[in-house]
Amino acid sequence: MIQPRTYHDPLHGAIRLDPQDPAEALAIDLIDTAPFQRLRRIRQLGPAFLTFHGAESSRFTHSLGVLHLARLALGQLLRHSPDLDQHRSLLYAAALLHDLGHGPLSHTGEEMYGLRHEQWSGRLIREFPDLRDRLEATAPGSAAAVADLLEHGQYPSSAIKSLVSSQLDCDRLDYLLRDSYSTGTSYGRLDLERILAALTIAPDGGLAIHPKGLMAVEHYLVVRDLMYRSVYNHRLNVVCNWLLSQAISTARRLGPRLVEADAVMARWLWQSEPLDLNSFLANDDIRTGYHLMRWMEAGPEELAEPCARLLNRRLLKATDVSQLDAGQRLELLALAQRLSNAAGLAAERCCGLQQRQNRGYHPYKGGLRLWNGHDLQALEQRSALVRSLTEATELAWLIHPSEVSTALRLRLAELGPPSP
């Protein structure tokens, strides 16, 4: 007989699961599978621990938190729409398994290895027997339904879908709170109780927010924007991600004749056909970290160098060049390369340009709505603060060695801001 479970979470307190409840019994069964236990070995924030020394939490911990919040959110929505209870098992499973397909070092692994965790989550749920069979025992078609929800955002109930994937889903609520806690930043504090209490059902059956929760949701969206700027897109995070991608791409280019790798890593690096499930599940932070260490110790110099920079935290510098236009950024990159070569450094190993866009709110990507019982209104129509977050911000960093910092900053000062 399965015993009740209690997971003592640093954010949410005791997360208790009752095996007498069918949905919670399913959650217990899924937690005990090998693919879910693997998430203990995947860091939530990838290499961010090199910037924020407390950022050591795992995808396992986060996934339990998402399950907990999904349970609370569903309880609130049942007050408005009791028929949503029929989706309880599927919601709990999706909340729990949403990150199942993450590779080593989470989102960094997607850049390193060129994969999408949503696709792998869907594939594992459809094809891995322990997961598929447990879900199918709940109701035929459950595995495909959970996989379609996670991989494609498709589910018959739009409210349930929004709890799993939207601009106010349980995943985002948990990771903002958890990442703020683990990194020691204060930006991620949310009025979680007020947000959950404001959840309601719109006339079309979709998720909506009661106007009493408007300020709490505005605060949540500002918090998310601040967390991206201060943590997820921190300049040293950008450097670490770049170095890890350099290490993997160099290992792939050099090939198995020059690069030591066990059978699993060899499949990840050099197998042209898609990975099999067992090979995917066999790679985690431990295996990837071991290979980085071996390559630092015994790999070719061009591979050993990025590995040593990471493992010994001799990181490159990142200069914010967001204010420059595209041509000026490339000019500064070329200068960094020339200066690095002149200093006896291999420019291709220590100079790069990383660019991305950040948007605090997408009004047309699962946009949020306010419903007071009479009027349904898009959130950005009501809130000037939210409208201000819809503007995309371009971020750009020039990665370079410290040896050339002074000359680059002098040139950057000369370039100044772009012409209007």
C-alpha cells in the first residue's frame, strides 16, 4: 500500500500527497519513475551557480512546486466551474512532468545540444513505458493528452491549458519565486495568495483575472521582467552559456578521434539520427560535468580552455553593447578579435557577440484578461504599466578576455549612442 507523501519545500512548506486521492496517487506514481527522479540531477538555473552561489536547486524541486501551485489554482477555479474537476489528474500530471525533457543544465543545455525540452517531454510521455502506462491506467488517451498539452499547448479545456502554459501559469509563478529565493535576489517576491484568489473563469471558459487582482498581476509581470534582466540575462550567465556552447561545438567539430567520450556522450555529440530514450535520459548535469572535467584535464587545448574557464571560474568579460547599432557591434567585435590575437590569445576561443530580445508581456501570446462578472477586457487595455511591458528590448553583449577590456571601453565611449 502506498503511504502518504510529504515533501518539505523551502518555499511552499509541506507539500502533502494523499494516495487515496486518484489524482494525487497518480502524481506519486509519476514521481517514482526514473525519468522524473533524473530531474534531481538537472540544475534549475544551469550554470547560474557560478554567478549566484545559492542557485543549486533542481528541476525536481521546481516541478513539485508547480504541482503544488496547480493544485491550489484548481481549487480556486472549482469555485467558479466545478466541472473542471474532471481534468484534475491530467492537470497534476502535466504540471509535474512539464520539465521532464530538459537536458543537462536546463535551458543552457538546449543551446549547447540543440534540443527543445517541450518536444522531449512529449516524446518521453508518449513512449517511455513507465510514464505512458501509468497515465493510460488513469484513462485511455491520457498520455497523448498530456503530451499534446506540453508539446503543442493543445487541450480541450482552455482554463486547464492556461494553468500549465500561459503568461500566468503555475510554472512561471513557481520559478520566479524559487529562482529569486535561491539566487538571493529580492525581485521575485510575489503576492501569490492574491494572484491565486483572483483567478476566475471567463464566459468563454478560459482563464481570467478578477480586477481585484490587477495590481498583484501587474507586480508579477514587472517582477518577471526584472528577473530576466537581473538573473536570467545576467552578463556572467551569458558568458557561461557561451563557453558551454563553445565547449560542446568544439568537441563535436574535433570528433571522436581527438575527444574522449563515453558511449552515452558519444551519441549526444556525434550520432546523426535522433537520440533513443535511454541515451537521452542517461545524460544529466553529472555526466556532462564529468566530461567537461576530463576534457579540461586531457583534451586538446582548444577544448580544454573553455572547460577550464568554466570549472575554475576564470570567466571572460561581457560588455553591454545594446545601445550600439548592428554595424557598431560588429566593429567592436572585430576590434576585440584583433586585440586578443595581438595579446597572444586565440580570438575564436574568447571573443563573441550574443544578442537576444526580451519582452515583458506578449498581448497576443496567451494574453491575460480581466473579468468582473460583466465585462471582459484585455489586461493591456486596462493597465498602462502592462502596455509598457509589451515593447521588445534588444540586449547585446560583447564577450571578450579581460586583457583587452581597457581598449574596448575606450572605443565604446567614442562610439557613443546611435544616432536617432
